[in-house]
Amino acid sequence: MTVGVGVIGTGMIGQDHIRRITQVLSGGAVVAVADVDAARAGQVAAGLPAATVHPTGQDLVADGAVDAVLVASWGPAHEEHVLAAIVAGKPVFCEKPLAPTGEACLRIIEAEMASGRRLVQVGFMRRYDSGYLALKAALDNGEIGAPLMMHCAHRNPSVPPYGFTTELMISDSAVHEIDLVRWMFGEDIVGTNILKPRRSSKGGADLHDPLIVLLEMAGGVLVDVEVFVNATYGYDIRGEIVGERGTVALADAGGAVLKQDGARTGRVPADWRERFIRAYDVELQDWLKAVAAGTSTGPSSWDGYAATAAVESCLEALRTGSRTAVSLGERPDFYAKEQ
Amino acid sequence: MTVGVGVIGTGMIGQDHIRRITQVLSGGAVVAVADVDAARAGQVAAGLPAATVHPTGQDLVADGAVDAVLVASWGPAHEEHVLAAIVAGKPVFCEKPLAPTGEACLRIIEAEMASGRRLVQVGFMRRYDSGYLALKAALDNGEIGAPLMMHCAHRNPSVPPYGFTTELMISDSAVHEIDLVRWMFGEDIVGTNILKPRRSSKGGADLHDPLIVLLEMAGGVLVDVEVFVNATYGYDIRGEIVGERGTVALADAGGAVLKQDGARTGRVPADWRERFIRAYDVELQDWLKAVAAGTSTGPSSWDGYAATAAVESCLEALRTGSRTAVSLGERPDFYAKEQ
Amino acid sequence: MTVGVGVIGTGMIGQDHIRRITQVLSGGAVVAVADVDAARAGQVAAGLPAATVHPTGQDLVADGAVDAVLVASWGPAHEEHVLAAIVAGKPVFCEKPLAPTGEACLRIIEAEMASGRRLVQVGFMRRYDSGYLALKAALDNGEIGAPLMMHCAHRNPSVPPYGFTTELMISDSAVHEIDLVRWMFGEDIVGTNILKPRRSSKGGADLHDPLIVLLEMAGGVLVDVEVFVNATYGYDIRGEIVGERGTVALADAGGAVLKQDGARTGRVPADWRERFIRAYDVELQDWLKAVAAGTSTGPSSWDGYAATAAVESCLEALRTGSRTAVSLGERPDFYAKEQ
Amino acid sequence: MTVGVGVIGTGMIGQDHIRRITQVLSGGAVVAVADVDAARAGQVAAGLPAATVHPTGQDLVADGAVDAVLVASWGPAHEEHVLAAIVAGKPVFCEKPLAPTGEACLRIIEAEMASGRRLVQVGFMRRYDSGYLALKAALDNGEIGAPLMMHCAHRNPSVPPYGFTTELMISDSAVHEIDLVRWMFGEDIVGTNILKPRRSSKGGADLHDPLIVLLEMAGGVLVDVEVFVNATYGYDIRGEIVGERGTVALADAGGAVLKQDGARTGRVPADWRERFIRAYDVELQDWLKAVAAGTSTGPSSWDGYAATAAVESCLEALRTGSRTAVSLGERPDFYAKEQ
């Protein structure tokens, strides 16, 4: 079975998913696209074998050829597009964030529960990265004993000098680690705080770069995340879990080692594409298989809500300068871990 | 366009390529299978959406739904299946070796040239490995200057105690490095020799394991390949090119680093699947794209012939205990590098 | 010239320094010892070519054969022994801490200034470690640009189940990083705080292990130090400085890489001796040379005072649970950096 | 006890040992020097507390203040100086080679045996390198099973354009690996051969650089040594032993890892000093201790003879282009391993 996918939002990330479905993965075909910029949607469709252009996301969802919906519109529009897919009873893959506020996420959860079926997967692709999977396997196999801490670094070479705010360092960057640690440790974040190291002069005037984001897990594990979006030297993602009997950490990339001019040199990835392109491929292939099989295996609406709630807590900590609690309410059985 | 692929040979490697085309890659579908074991072919076809079972490879080639042929039969049968595809004017991907003797390879070359079109790709998947590609990029960019030597190691954890002979260490194992270095340095192998280190007691009584295979490139680069098929500890493939101004080597695998019990530990791949599965995926995806585009980009019949000729030279060196020349004759323009 | 050294305190660390001076280093000889346990002092002296046993540290200082004094008595006795050496005008090497309280350190500083000459070196040996020296060289050469953060980990395999308190994790363990960062960044610590991750069950009931110690440098650099004294897997000291244009980190130890049973394995040091024995050798050799040359090059009384003051601040932060300022007063010109 | 050392030969290596004894090590003092260049000997002595200048090595040996002799004269003079020390019954440390010909070495052996006491240590310092010691420990502990092969690389950044011949690549460079493998595997070299890769254009016109030196151990272990004396990028010494159940290899140097400009970079040593200075220190400290204790623990005259004999075999293989046997004759009990 080939899954007919309708893509709402044909910007950079939308186009990348279209390329993925069309040229890399098995079992899917892009049959419809929609974008607020109709011309762009038309251009994208022109490069595909057979894709209908729809004026709105709602129209796309209603298209009979669309078996499943991929939402890559901008964040504030996610809610309406995801809700439309839920109402139509169609599986929907929504790029992160599920929605920019906890309230919006809860409305999606309510609608999905009302539909009686898990339809939503949120695009947290790190769960599909082979490095993090190796960490999780070591942790789950008891190789390091009970976890106590995790040290993370999230370093981008640079961000645009205008428009990228300190808040985005949390909602756009640290959000990946926020979802990651919930999945890694199988428990929720109960408190957050922000530390401010010396500010790099490489960022814009209003950007407090880097930050250290502290995340307290329900069981006491303390996670520190260095978020540094103008690190200049490359895209460097690091993580080390410290347990009672050992530690496990992301290894440096493989590839080649060059010896030259007195140095032994390996490559640091240039950007998130180089570092995570495989994780995106695996993520979307898994989603296509789950859709074809009528199951749901990836990050759920509840995970999307929990991430947004933790982001809101971090933003509050950033404003107030003090530790802020995260309170999610109880997770409905509908979102129990095993599905 | 979806390429209809007919697969001749449904043993381990054939089934793996079928899985790849069906579940992993984009743009192909297995529409026909054939195997000397008709029952096995039937079982394999039963697991596919729509694949015809043919009694012989020739019948499969003749099937109108078959756009391109994948030959995964046993080595001695490759010649007849590849020739059948050439005669039918259909692109054919042939697992290594192209054929077990230089003469057989030359017959394929003759037929392909007579057909007027490059139709054959040989399954040397290392050319698609990201590690080797990084080495080649460093070399081609002049980062290490003119190449002088290459040190390789080809270590398997183990081979079956019976049936795996010293000769297979060359024709089955070292053949990968043989093709690799021709591609890496863009020149032919002109001489070979075999050194015999102390024999491991882990192999069968008739197996002289390990060997060191020496390959002399036309331009003087000397390649040494340790072939060790009962290395026990894992599947470990290594390569370092030494140039006038530096060296470049395959890095150890990434993944995770575990610290435990006084040690810092990374994983060695368990087998060739773990090490090279991505290279196989990229190789076959490239082939499907080339078939769809009507081009030919991978290792050619000439490459298959050159590899078999170098294997024959190594086997002669093994018998005689002395350096043996390799003489290919001149490469026809038909097989000029750029295609 | 051979420097005649009198050693006060012949416990573990004192004996180790005696072995070092006698069997490893050049230019020194242990000519006198003293210890509160006279029998132990006698035994130690018996193993030396010609060392007088003195009943008290003061007697030892007065011995005409003693050119310089090494204080390895327990912390609370340091003040009286160092003061005795200063009064006698003899150079003195004092194991850390210089004294357990800031007030005691200030009394030593006052006496040393009154003597008109820099006589005191404090035993912060990390400044002599080749790894940290490589970090400092990279930093001082501008290779990573302006420093913004430093991430450290200080992991011991274990501490005795009784007697080792949470406070000692700061005054005995983190004190090394406290001195280190002052030296590394050439500026003082102005604030501290303590974070409490989940507690390991491997430590004693009263030990909150691990901790994260936060140190704010005068220029804004934020240092986080994981102190984990029951890490079980080995003695692992890590440090990474993050700058505006890059990072520099302690490398893993060299030695040998073993490949065995599916793993690639390097050794983690078993204890501080294995990790830092060379730094201790270099430290004391430098001190002997400085004494012979009549100069003073190592960590000063002021450095000892600054470290103790930062430790006191951390202990206050541990008690109160909040950020605590460090205030040293102005550094006298007598202790200007260049000497 | 302080060992009074007389140093014959005050060139570069002689001066370095003098510095070592005087400023770095414990238990020795340079009390006499001699050199064919009397002026140089005088200058060197002037920088020492109390060293007599002797007109000849023989005079120096006769000096009553000389307890032990260090021979750092040029190779052809080693024999006469070592013999003089033996006749005088004084322990002697002789830089490699013991003597340039097997015959000369045998004369030393004869004299030493006639003296009734082991007096000679040859300066093969790699046996004292922590990296090789870690390899030997792994091997001797059975961690990799029975050894089958060893792969070595001996890379110098450069050699002088004139005067450094292809023969010196063996007698000056590979000689280190020659002694090393005899010690590592506890058995003799029984055959040698030389392979000639493509020649680097960086060396002088007469220099065939690099070479691959093959060494066959008595038990069948095959050692390949890449000798590359104009490797340009640094001083890089590598070694990997391959055994039946695993491998063990020299790790890259520790120090610091720099991340900058898209790369992760570690340092390659600049020269042999940086790489092996500690091994030289440990070697000579051990010798001083052995002299003081009246024992002999390091590489013996027999080891010096065996190395020279293997060098002669390699030079013959270089001339003839074919495998050459090494025949040492039987080792006298006088040189039994355990002393």
C-alpha cells in the first residue's frame, strides 16, 4: 500500500519532507499540497508526479486521495490543521511544536480523545537518532545503573542576526532536549531554571547567548542543557547520562580522520541536516509504516503538550530568574505509554 | 516512475535486496523473481504485493513488467543471467563477482559493447560507504598530497569451520579491497603478492588465516590488506591512505561511549550488515535512479573484469609464493571513466 | 645545590612527597621530619639516608640543615607550621588547603607580607598537569576566542562510607577546580551556588552525592563542576572550556586501545595517583628549583586564601540553598601576578 | 648513594642525558666528560657543578670518581668505549647501536662474559614507553590471545636533505622497532624483507622513502613496519598487535581536543623528544637505580647484537630485493632472560 500524503506548508521543512517521501523513503506518495503562499505550493506541486494544490489546509484534508496529513505550516497554524485532520479521522504528522501554548495543545488532546483514536504524531526526530537510541539502550539495559544527571550541549554555528530571540533559544532549540529527556528517562519534567553565562559578542544585541537550561525530572535526575546558538565552529550536539555505575555519552561522528600539519582532525557536522538527516528519514519512514498499519508509535499529542508546557516554564524562569515548576495534570490512560 | 525489478536468485543476499527495494528505498518495485529453488522463489513472491515467479532467469528477463534485472544467483550462474539481460537490452545489477573468471567477464564485456549501451552495474558497495567517500574526498582534494601507500584490514568475526577456504579469503573477502583501491586511486592493479603470518588456531585446519595481500597500483602506490576471517572480536574494516603530506583513515564508528568498570568503551560492528547496511541502501537507490534516468553510474563490467583478474593474480601468488603480475589489456573507450 | 627539605607530617601525602624528593626528583634531599605521631616519623626517617626526627614542626623549622619546609600535616595545623617557616625566613610548600578558614589564611598573608618576601607555595598541583596546561595554552593563544563557560567533572571511584561528608565534596574535591579556574581564567570567583541532582545510593546515608557546584568568575564566565565521589567506574577528571569561537577539552588518556569481544576499549584511570602523579612530580620539581634559585613561582598564599574563601562561599550556598557572593577584598601588590 | 657518571660523547644526545641526570633524575651526578671535540667537552663541563674533562674515553673510564659510564659517542667508537668500561669493571650504558656490526657486538659480548658480570645496557628506550608497556601488559595477560601479526608505523616529519640515506632508515629508524618486537614477543627475528612503495618526492634524490620492513619472528608472528622519514605532518609512531582473540594498539596522545572551524583536532607530536622524552627519563632512572643496586635490568649486549644482526639482514634484503634470514647463533646462558 502506498500512503497518499497531503502536505500543509511548503516552506523549507515541508519541501524537505516532500523530497524525503518522494525520493528517499518507501511506501508513501505526496498527493496534495497547500500553503498560504499559493504560488509556492504550485511550484512545489509542479515538481511532483501527481499532486493537487489546495487553497487551504482544510480543503487538503478533505481530499479523498489524502490518506494522511503532514503539517509543516508555521507554529500558530498547527492547531487548526491538526484539528482538521482529527475531525476527518486522518492520521497527522505535525512538526514541532504541536502548538505554541499549552492551552492549544490541550484542545488538540481533547479533540483526539473525542475521536476515540490516536491520530497525531509530533515531529521530535531525536528519538530516531542512532546515537540517542544507543544511549537509551545502554540506560534501559542497566549498563550505567540508575540515572542521576544528564549533561547536554546544543550548539548551532549561528543564527540570523535579527529576529532570533533569547526566547527562541528555548522554544526552538532546547525544546528538542526537553522532549528527548522525557523520552529518555520515561518521566516528566517537574521544574526548570535558566542560568546565564557570559554573553557571546557574536550574537545580536538582544540575544543572551549562551544559556544553560536546567530541567528537573520527576525522579530527581537533573539535566543541564547548554544552548549556544552562535557557537561558530559547527553544529555540535552532545549528551552524557551519568548513572550510579557509569556513564554513557554520544560519540563523536565517524567518517574520516585526517593527519596533517601537526594535527589529527575529525569533522564536526556543519548543520542540523548533516547531523540528523538520518533521524528525519527514519522518523518519517516509521510514520508511513504506522499509518499503513493503522497504528501509532511516535511522540503523541501528550508529548507535544508536555514539551510546550516545559518550554512555557523555561520562559517563565527566564523572565523571573528563578526556578519554575511544571505542572501537567494527570496523563489520561488514552496516552498510556504502550500503544 | 517506478522501476519494475526482476530478481534472479532469492537466497540471503537476494532477499535482502528485495526487502530493501520494497521497504526502504524509493522508486522501485519487485515485479518478478526466479530461483533454481522454485519453492523458495514462490515463498519470497508470496510476501510481495505483486511478483510473478518465473521458472528460469531467462524467463524472468523476458517478462515485460521487468524494467531492470538484479542478479543475485550464485557466482558461476552470473554470466548467463547478465548476458540474458544484455541481450534483452535491460539494465542489470549483478552482485559481485561479475563472473568467477576473467574470460567469462570478457564475454560479458564483449556482449555489452555489442549492445552499444552500458547496461551492467557490479555490486561493489564499498564505493557508496560514507567512510570511504570521505577518504576519497580528502584524497581528491589534495589534503594528503600524492598517495604512496594504503594500509587496510578486513576482519570478520568468523567463517564457517568447513567450506571456507584460503582461496575464498581472496575471492570473497579481499575482492572488496581490490575494487576499492582501483576506484580510490583511479588506476589499475599491476601486481599482487601474498604474505603468510602465523596461522590462527581458530580457523579450520586447511585455512591459512590471516593473510596479508599486497596490491601494487600502476602508479606505484603499495596497498597491504590484512585479511583475517576469524578475528573473533567483531567485524572491523580499516583503511588508511598515506600521502606525501598527511594521512587519512576510516574513523571508528560513532554511536555511544560507555564508561564502566575502569574502561571507556565503544562498539565494534558485529557483522557486515551493521557496518555496511547504509552503503547497500545508497548503492541500490543510486542504481534505481540511474535506471529511471537511463544512465549508468556505478562500477562497470570492466571494473568487474579488473577485480576478477586481480583475484586470479592473487590466487596465483598464493599458489606460487611469489609476486604475480596482473595484465588486463587496454580498457576500451566504451568504459572510459566518465559516463 | 641540593635543597635540604624538612617535612612536617609523615602521613600518606607526606610520605609520597618524601619518596618523590628522594627517588624521583633532582636537587632535593629530605634532611628532617616531624609528625604528631613520633613513632611514624621515626620509621619514615629510618628509611632515609640522613634525616633528623624532630619532636615538633617548630623544632624542625629551626634545624639549620633545613633549607625549606614542606607542610603535609593535617589542615588545622597548617597555619602554625607555615607561620613558623615564615618567621624563620624559610621557603615553605604547604599542601592544600593553606588553612581551613579565610581568617587563618589572612593571618598567613599578613605574616608573609611583614617578612618582606614571598615564601609560601600552596600545593595546587593541577596547574602543573599537561592536560590543563594544554587547555590554558589554547585559551591564552586565542584559539577559542573569549571564554564563556567551563564544564568540569570531578569523579572519584569511591570515598569511605563513613566520615566523608557532603562538605568534604567541596573543601576536599571541588577545591581543586576552584583554584584551577582562578588560574585558568586569571580572575576571581565572585559567586557560587550548589545544585543537587538525584542522590546516588552508593554513598553513605548523609552524603548528597553527586553535587553540581556553580562558580561565577569576575568576568562572567560560568563554571559548572559535577562533583561525584562515588562514581564507581574510575577516577575521571574532565574539563571543557567553551569560547566564542570554539571549545577546548581535556582529552581521554592515551595508552592502549584494546579490541575484544565486540568492543573497543581504553582505560579510565583507577585513582588520582594514576591520573595526576606526573603533575605532582612537576609541581615539586618546580618548587625545588625555585627554592634553589631564590624565587617563587607557584600558587601563592593569596591563591590559598582565595580558594578557601570560595570554599566557604560554596558551603554557605549548600546550607542556604541560594547563590552566595565571594568577597576577597583587594589583592595587595605584594601578590601581583608576575613575580 | 649518588652514582658518579662519566659521559663519553657530549653531542646532542650526550648533552640531553647530562641534562637529564643533572636536572631531572634522582641518584646520579655527572662527574666526568670526554669528547673528541675537547672544546665542546670543556663547555659542557663548565655548566656542571663538578665535572672533570678527560682527553679520551679511556681516561674517563679510569677516573676513580666515575662509578658508571654513559657512552654517547658516535656509533663506530662505541666498541672501544664499552670495552674499556668492561675491562675496568664499570657498568656502562651505551646508546644504540651497541656497535655497527655483528662482529663488533660479539667482541663486546665475549669481553663481558669474560668479566663474569653483566655490565652493559643498550639504549633502547621504547621498552620504557608507557604505551608499549600497556601493549605488552595486554599481550602478556592473554587479553588478545596468541599474537599473529604486528602493524607498525615509524613516521618522522623530515630528515636532512643530504646525508640521510635509505640504509639509515633501517639502521637508525627501524632499529627501534627491531628491538621492540624482540622484547614484545620474547623471541628472535628469523627473517627480514623490504617492500618499496611509491617514493615520496619530499625526500632527497637517493632516498627511497617510505619503505615497508617485514620482520618474521621465530614463532611465526609477522611484523610490518612502515618507515617514512619525510612524513611532513608530525612524528607519529604507531603499533597494533593482532592476536587470535583481539587486538591492542597504541592510542593517540592525550592532551587537549580543540573544536574550531568545523573540525575536532588533537595534536600529533612534533618530534621524538615530545613523544618519547618520558621513556628516556624512565630508562635512565632505571639504569641509575640498577647501578646503585649492583644489578642489570635493561636491554643487554645480546639484545644489542641481535638488533644489529637484524639490521644487517634488512640491509642485505634491501640490496638483493629478497627475503633474508637472520642467524644469531645460540644465546649463552649468561644472557638468559631473567637476571
